[in-house]
Amino acid sequence: MSRRCDICGKGTQSGNSVSKSYNHTRRTWKPNLVEVKTEIGGTTMTLKLCTRCLRSGYVTKKV
């Protein structure tokens, strides 16, 4: 299963962690994903969303 938001497509990013002595080591940043049950077109679906999409109101949680 991929670490990707179903709405905006935000995924894992990679780059360098830079220490105080300016040593570079590779690292990754993972998105803050949550699984949310929502109703789309009359059917209940479970989507993986980043919390920013959930907060922005792109989908509504099913209660």
C-alpha cells in the first residue's frame, strides 16, 4: 500500500538531514495520512487522506 493521499496525491519526499557540523545524510519525510470512511455517490468508501485535505473539507467523515 502506498503512502499517498487519495485526494491531492501528496506522498513521501526525500532529502538530506543536515547536522550542525554540516554532514549530510539521506532521510525521508512521510505525509500525515489517516484512513477515513466517507460517502461518495451513495457508497461508503475508506480513503487515505492527508490531514490537510480532511481539514480543508474536501470530504466529510461518515458518522
